[in-house]
Amino acid sequence: MPRNFVFIDYENLQPETVPSIACLDLKLFVFLGCRQTAVPLRLARSLQSLGDRVEYVHVEHQGPNALDFCIAYYVGATVSNAPDAAVHIVSKDKGFDALVYHLRNHGVRAARVESVRFLPVVDNVKEMTPDERADFVLRLLFQFSGRPKSPERLRKTIHTLCEHSLTDEQGEQVLAILVRRGNVTMVGEAVVYREP
């Protein structure tokens, strides 16, 4: 069973291509709204290398949040069948953040990203330099409306965003870089953020 599950909200954002991810252990779902009956050739070609690891889900019912509820159903079914899976929702819709936080509070590795370029991939995070990891974490942190308010929670979030692929020392290194750059300031037991 795949380790990473990607759910693209194509109604909300339409990536032109998907990065080369043929080597990843993943399953990718592209959710199309009721009025979307096709994807552009360029995107289809970039998905071809995934073969049967990509699935198109056409949501035929029209209504407020119809597609979002279908994505939530698929996420729930995935987590039920593969509790160790990492869930990645690709959407600009911040409404998914509540689902992501709920999943994380139940021990599920989950993230919402606003571009397929930001898909958290375990192997890539391991290969990044410390500065690249800090950039990666910072981009994801600023996609959420609510960021960790305490230093301890921020440390846990760094590990969650990197899918627990970093050592404690590497996680502290990421935090130190964010502090040194001024993106994060510790004020007692609170954390203050400065947007990049």
C-alpha cells in the first residue's frame, strides 16, 4: 500500500503539470467538479507516468462544498484503511485546515499545500540542506491560518510537516535557522511569526 496519498482539489486550483514523482510511493487523486469534464493535455501527460497510481474522481453533484465533502470522505476512507499513511490535500481552500488539524490531533500525518510544488515528500526532505528544510517548513507554516503558538508545539509541527523524517537535532536546526532569519521569535512561552 502507498505511503503518501495526494488529493488535488482541481475545482479550486488547476496545476499546469505535476512534478516528476514517478519514484514516489504514492496514490494521487484528482477531484473534478461537476462542470469540469476534462483536464488539459499538459497536465494529463505529466500524470501519465504514475499509471494506475493516479485516479480521477468526477463529482457530479453541484452545490456548496460538494467537492470538498467528497475529498473529506476519500481522506477518511484512506486513513481508515492505511492509518500510517501521509495525507496531502492540494487546495487553496483554507476550509480544509480544520480537517488537517483534526487528523494531526489523531496522529495522522496530514498537510494542506497550495501548490503541487510544495508536496511534502519524505525522501526529498531527507536530501534537503538545512536552509532548504527551513524554507520548506516556512512556506507550509504560512499556508495555515493558525500557526503553533508555543515553542513545543512548533517543534512538533516541524517534525509533522517533514513527515517525521528528521532527527531531533535536524528539527532543532530548522527552528534555529527560522529564529536566526527573524521568521520566528520566541517571546517567553509564545511564538511570534514574521511572514517571509
